[in-house]
Amino acid sequence: MSFEVNGNTFAQQPRAGQCLRTFLRELGHFGVKKGCDAGDCGACTVLLDGEPVHSCLIPAFRAEGRAVTTIEGLGGDHGTHPMQQAFLDAQGFQCGFCTAGMILTCASLNQAQRTDLGSALKGNICRCTGYGAIEDALLGRTNVEASVEAGAAFGRSLPAPAGPDVVRGKARYTFDAAIDGLLHVKLARSPHAHARIVAIDASDALNVPGVHAVLTHEDAPSILISTARHEKDWMDPEDTRVLDDVVRFIGQRIAAVVAESEAAAEEACRRLKVDYEILPALIDPELAMTPGAPIIHPDRTTANRMADPQRNLAAETHGEFGDVAAALATSAVTYEATFHSHRVQHAALETHGGLAWRDEAGVLNVRTSTQVPFLTRRALSDIFELPIDKVRVFCERVGGGFGGKQEMFVEDILALAALKTGRPVKLEFTREEQFVATSTRHPMRVHIKAGADASGKLTALQLDVLSNTGAYGNHAGPVMFHSLSESIAVYNCPNKRVDGYAVYTNTVPAGAFRGYGLPQTLIAIEAAIDELARQLGISPYEMRRRNIVREGDPMLSPPPSEFHDVLYGSYGLDQCLDLVERAMQADVPQPELSPDWLIGDGIALTMIDSAPPAGHFADATIALSEDGFDLTVGTAEFGNGTSTVHRQIAANTLATTVDRIHLRQSDTAHGGHDTGAYGSAGTFVAGKATHAASMQLADELKAAAAAAWLCDVGTCVLEDNAVVSGVRRMNFTELAKLARERGQPFAGSGNSAGTPRSVGFNVQGFRIAVNKGTGELRILRSVQAADAGIVANPMQCRGQVEGGVAQAIGAALYEEMVIDAEGRVTNPKFRDYHLPSFADVPRTEVYFADTSDTIGPLGAKSMSESPYNPVAAALGNAIANATGIRFTAPPFKPDRLFPALHDKFGD
Amino acid sequence: MDLNTITAVAHPQTRMQLPVWTAGDAWLAGGTWLLSEPQAHLTRLIDLTDLKWPALTITDSHLSIAATCTIAELDGLTCPPDWLAAPLINQCCRAFLASFKIWKTATIGGNLCMSLPAGPMISLTSALDGVCTIWKAGGGEQRIPVAEFVTGNQRNRLTPGDLLRQIDIPISALKRRTAFRQISLAPVGRSAALLIGSLDVDGTLNLTVTASTVRPIQLSFGKAPDANALRDAIAQQVTDELYHTDIHGRPFWRKHMTFRLAEEIRRELLETMPS
């Protein structure tokens, strides 16, 4: 048997049950990606005799005698296939993990399929883009600006630097590294929601040929940690062990097997004999605080940073400004209702995982899929009592994050396995493990009371939140606090009250998720604003205009915050409302719809602080070299586009072009610190550090030229890759030579502490149609206005908005993790967890407010999480407007809408 | 995904060469479901490829579809002009949750043997009065209508070692006028109700209910039913416990969609009839 891949013949033989995907990767074709390994996502698409197939579903032996083409071979001798070029021109990707499969599929479509992309692309999931840029690629549109003059990069739609590698399958993601002597780790997981491990008998497991070690709680440090990674450890409870002798959810890891192959490790996992003492389980969060409920962390105290372990309380908050009860009693109109937001998964296409090894210098290296390499290094240093300089954590390109990788789910196990065996190790989660054993969005029950006077001024806002953090409290407190912060601070209202509880249950933990709690409360608050407006006969736009904070108004949410660093660096909420209202009023052709379809409009708004509270740090350094500048930042690239923006900031500041800025990123070995790419901080915080470093270097360059010219440095400016003073001009290449001669490079460093913070805004508008006979929902128009300050890269920022809207449409209309009465996730696969595909996502019209931020770098502010936040709320409002029925629990699926529609409208 | 417990693959070329069925065996046709989930209980795959069954055979009386015929092969069939039911083939293919890429590999037999309520090839072949031929494990053959082959959600009449050989569709069924309706929770999602109606030359209305029910349910109306008669017949024959429930649709909704789509089919087929 021999195999032909991209025109090369291979003599290697696949294993009997091996699929083509892993065989191709073993042959070195890392462009073939694993998104689901089950045929649902299309990331592993290759051509077999010219026809696209999902290589994860093809037994490898069937490729014998057939021609396989992977993304690396698509361009043939010419290097770039026209479809690869189209994806570059349109920038039809963000993280790029789906791109190889997407391009191979798109390149295979016939004319008929290209007129029906919804159907043709239903086997290709992109979690980042919202498909708009992918459609652009197929339509031959160019979204990138070819090149701009020196010093003018900022504010332009420059392409992502990794683009050429992404479309050719050469960009290296976490698992795209071949290491000799690699051992594989598989985790045995608990079948019980709550149990104590009495004993683990690993003798059978250790007898499996190729097994090197079975690691259990007896091998793991006993230190209590949180999987959540924050700059300040006090934000999360200490409730988690690397490997615990108590399991608190189905899927919790109980042992790690290290073996020569995944097959051996899996077999050993199956042969572990675990003796459990079953404990009563708590699944329903409503019962968590009731007397007699099972206690999930009985041995912990408030010293472990939990609010009240004996009541299963990870965190709680209470506060009131004014007198809500009195205000409600005298309000002209009031509204009260309970909303439930469900459990959804990040579904980043690259699963969690990584590789770890100890090098000759004794440094533990961890190559991982993370948003937070520096905070993970700190955690590993703490857990394994290693000096911080003996731990290196890094990532190259990360295949999507969405908050799910602001956690440490694999690195501690990788470190343990590498340290115990002394061998390089790899752990790659399956898609099922992503669902059952990482983290989810926090499900929340939100009870709201609101009142307004006859003029439409809010009189009272009260929220009671019950957040289900699952078995562990990673992000429990910060998410709950955040959900009760900007959501109500954006409205002026004299009487506000909040009560929040984040409770433990014996279910898969919730964690950081795009929006960080705000979408779950916004759906209640934005509904209340609409319902009050409806009672008063005021338009939803006008109602909001009468109540939103205006520049200078205090942004208040009880209880008083200890962080007073949020300022109006800029303000564009009024513009966002106007932009959406104008766009929604525009005359556009409506599709022909039968009388069964009820049409309605809905809007919702959101405010977001431009960085997390309590400090978010970033260091950047930049040095002049003979072929440009070497820029080093800590922040990670996972599709957020910050690699592009950092180069733009530096190029602008240093009067050069982005191609001369060589970026190194997300590697603790580069030095400095970076809190991480979360909380929308990649541009606002890390970008400020890059700006500061670039400014410092600019000053150095000017000073050097001034010294050479014996002129006043004040007369020197940077212009077109040179320092200029009057008629004198010294270009950067000469300066680099000068530096070499004097033996000291020109370099600048900068940092940012993430304070003060600014605020960004988004307003989403939808026109939808609901079929009263079937419950089907169609989005007829989608409009979002965003206030991102000076938009660093309009194409990328539009992509963030489109992608955020698409992901939120998924959560609002389709996606739902179902947990049964025993606490088991019943649908841990993409075919049962419907991610938005091309057919599900409308084009969103994106508008930007015209503002310039006084705090953010070059006038920019954050715009990555927040486009997600108002979407479910706006859809809920549109459905209420269309049907006259207020639905309070997404996902708004046809089978959920139908009963109430049937009651109201009949057959 | 890799099936790491598989240690051997058999490649029989004739029925005689089929290995004796043993615990841990699985037939490998397209493999699109088999490789999509962990199969730790399996040790050997029996690859059906080398049996080289002709995918599609048209005789005077039947269209014979080999169990190993791929979805794409069936979808690509050029049907004679008098096969009025021909559009059903593509309509049912498009009802797959999976995309055209999977159609190149997945097989008609595999779809039937999975016996999911939403299996669109079950909808197609049962609506067209298809009959399964099963090679019994102990030898001999068994013929059974598709509508009876599938007995419930992921349940059918196969016993261990049985092999579905082919499905025969009578040409007469392919010459009927048909109407197709499907609904799911998402625009291109998994079918939550898939109904097919067809009209015999003698005026008999046949209605096949799938996806909303755990197995195909067939109703036949010798006399053209009005809306009430149709409704009553469905209510009587599709009892509540037959409605399927899972993440792809709640039973209350599936039931109402069944009534709704059935009525749409009745109108399409009967109200446009020349009087």
C-alpha cells in the first residue's frame, strides 16, 4: 500500500481503525485540522481524487491508490489557488482554524452550489466571522487595503499579517508541532456527579503496553487553585485541585494516563478500577441555598474566597441606592418578570490542549491553546513550586477563545505529566471533552422589577440574579458582578437595587464567556425598558434616549464599587441609537411573506468598560533593526486581530509601514508581563503599551539624529521611515547601522496598567418575522452600531461585530447545552448542539459612531466582546413586538415559541 | 475519528467470504456514522466495498438501490421523464443534516440501518414503497418493507450479523405525483418532521410521516380526504407516544407540524387535481 498526498508518495501505513485526518497529520500535513473529529464541522476537509470529504470520517486505508490534496497542496506549483487568494483579499477568516476546510470546500463548489451557499456550506462551521467575510471571498470582494503610505496605517483596513500562512495551512496552531519521543495523555473522567474516590486500582491500566504512568490525586500537589486566570488571584475561589479525591461533576478528571499512543492511553483509562463512595448530588441551582441541600465544598471556608460554602454560595452581592420599593409603589408604570438564560458553550474550533516538555536548561515549556500565557505560567510556578524563570508558557496561533481559554484546563496536567515522566507530553481534548469538562456560559435566572414615571423617566430598577457556576467557582464572582454593573449603570435611575448569588451545583463548571455575564442580565433589563415604553406609548428609541447616561453622568450600579477609574474617554451611545434608528427606518425591499408571518422590530443597547477592573497589565518592547522593527508583545492572537492592530499602532507612531513591523507575541520567554487577551483588552490595554513603547523609541531615534546633527531635538520629526529636521534626513536603515556601530540598539519599552478605563457602546436592531403557525423565526434585517472610538482597522472591527452578532444569534436561537437530572450533558456534539452555519446568519449592517477616545491608544477603544451582548435582548424585544408575547427564556427555537403562539393565534 | 480498538479489517469480495459474525464486528459501508463516534466495543471492521454491489440498477419493475450506494450516487441518478417522483430524491438528500461532502461517502443502507427518525433515506424509500432485502446471518434472505424495517428510534429488524443488501423501489411508485414537506429548528437543521405524500393513478393518497415520529408511519386514503378526515386519520393512527422527542424538537411541536405539513400536502396534491 502506498499513499499519494499533494503529489508525494508515502510508504507509511495507517493503523486498522485510523481515520485519514490523523494519518495525514502524522505524515506532517498539519493544515488538516480537527474541529470535532465527527464529521460535523468541516475543518478537516481534504480533496480525495479532487472531491471534498471530511477526512475524519474516511478510514485511512481507503485513501490507498487515490490522490489526496490538503490545503498545503491546493495551490500546486503556483503557490496560491484563486480561492486562497480570494480569502486573503476578503480576509475571510479570523482565527483561521476553519479556513483550510472552508477554502477546500469553497474551491470545490459548482455554479449551482455557489447560488445556494446556505446549503452548500452547511458542513463548514466558522465560529469567528459570522460568514460575511466568507461570502465576500466567494463573491470576489476585496476587503483589505493593499498598502498605505508610511505612518498612516492606523484606521486602515490592513490585512492580518498571518493571512498568507493561514490560507495555505502553514500557520502553526497549538498541535501543529512534531516532537520526537512524544507521549500522549488521556484523562479518565468521573461518571458520577458527586462522589468521593475511595480507591483507584491502576494495576490493569499499567499493564497496557506502552503505558508510562497513571497519575491520580495521590500524585498531584494538594494546593487549592482556581482554573480561572485573573491578574488578581483574589477574584476567584480556591476550590480546585489538579486531581482531586472528590468529584463534583460528571466529566471531572480523576486520573491522567501517559502512554506511547492515544490508543494505549485510552485503553488504560478504560481499565482503571475506581471505587467511589457516591454522595448526594445537587443539580438544580434553585435548590442550592435551601436547607438540607447537599454541600458541594463542605470543607472550605470564606478564607478560600467563597461567600458561604455551607450554603453553596461562591459569591454574592447586595446593594441599593435610594428606595426601590417606595419608588415602585408610586411609579406610573411598572414591569416585573423572570428571565432565564441557558447554558451555552464557546465552541472554539480548536479544542483545549497543548504540549509540554522540560528542556536541557530544566525549563518546563508549555505550548498551549490559551488566552493567558503569563497568568498560566504564574499558576504553574505556584502549583509545582518552580521558580518563575523555570516555566515558559507560550502559544503561536490559537484557534478561537471566546473566554474559554482564560482558564487553565490542561496546562497543569501537562506539567504534571512532563515532570513525572521526564518526557515531552501532549494532551488534546476531544470535542466531547470540550462540552462535558471545560466551561460554559453561566446559566442565570434574573428577576427584574422596573418602574417609570409618566414622562418615561426610569424611577426604579431592581435585579435579583441567581447564577449557576457549576461545580467550581472559576469566574463565578466576577461574572456575577459584571452582569450587574454596566447593564444598569448605563441608565440614569434614582433608585437601583441588586441582589446576586452565584451558587455551586454538581454540574460542569461555568466560566468566562464572551460578554461576561452582561447578555444574561441585558435580556431582562432591555425587555423591561421596552415594556415600560410600550405601556407609556413611547418608542423604544425615545425611551432609551430619556434614560441613558450622557457624557459626564455618573455610571452607577449598587453596591458602590471600589474601582473608580471608569471615565468617559469618549461617548457615542447617542450616535449609536441614531444610527440604528435611521438604518432601521430606511426603505428596503421586504421579502414576500404569507400572512402567517408576523413582523416586528426590536433593539437593545449595551455599555462595556474597556478593560477589566483592578488592573490589567501589558508590557511591550520595540527595537529598530536593519530590516524594520522588532515588536514584542505578550498578548495572544486567537482571531481577535490584535496582531494586525499592534503593527498598525507601531507603524503609525514610527512613520513606517506595517510590513516593517515584525511582531513576536504571547511567549513568556520574551520577558515582561501581559495579563492576557481577555476583557476586551488586546487593543485598549496591550495596544497602549505598544503605543508607549513606540513613542519612546521614536523619541530615541529623534534624539540620536539630533545628536548627530547637533540640532534641537524639537525640530526633529519622523517621516516616511526617517528622522527629518528641516532639509536633513536620516533614514531608519542608517540609524540601525549607527546603533550597530555604537553597540547599542535603539529600543523602546512601554507598559499599560489598564487604568483609567473608558466605556464603549453597542446598539443592535433587528427586524424579524415569526411564523405564528410554526414558530419559525426569520431575521429580515440586522443592524449594529458600535462606538469603538477611532476604529483601528475598520474591516477587522466590522468582522468582530459580525462575528459577535452571529455567535449571539447562535445562543439566542439555536445553541443549548442540556443537562439531565443526573447532571450529565446530554448533547456533547455539534450535530446536537447547533452552531450557526452560513444559512443561519443574516448579513449585519455595521455602523461606527464618530468618536475619539482620550484614554485608548490613538483614540481607539475595545470592540470584541460587546457586539455579542445586546443581540439576544434585541431579538427578544423584536419577537415581543411581532407577536405581542414576551418570551423570557432563550433559545427562541420554534418548538419553544410555538405553544404560546398556538394559544394566542390557534391553528 | 480514529477507532483505536480496531485491530483488523476484513475485505470480503463475495457473500461466501463474509466472515462469521463475532462480537466486536461492525459492517463498514460509508463509515460516516461509524467514524463519527467512539466505538470502544468494536475490534473488527468488515468492509463492504469489495463486494462491489452495483449502486443502482433499473429493471422493468424496480429501481434497485444497493445498500452501499452513496447518497451522491442516488442524487446523481438521471431518472426517466415519467418518474414524476424524481424530485423527491434531491429533496430528501437535501434534508440531510450533513452536507454534500458527506453524501459522497454516506450510503443509503447506512442511513436505513442507523434508523434515526430523521433519516431522510428512510423517508424517501418508505414513501416510495421500498422493500429491503436482508442477507440473514445464518444464510438466506429476508424481504421486508422499509416502513416495517425501522421499528423505532435507532431500532430496526436486523439481528446481529444480518446485512442489508438492497432496497427495491417499484417503478410504479416512482411514477406517482408527490409532495414533500420538511421542517426543522434551524433553516438547514435536522428534520423534526418530514412528510411525503403521493398520489396513485387510481387517486389513492399515500402519506408517509417521518422524523416527527420514532418510525415511519404510512397512511393511505382510497377516497380523497378533506382536511378534517386527514386530521382525524392522523390523530387516530399517529398516537402521542409515537412522536419523537430530542434536542431537535419537542413532541408537542412535532405533532402540530405533522398536522400542518400533512394538510399542506393534501392541498398540494388534491386541490390542484383536474376535476
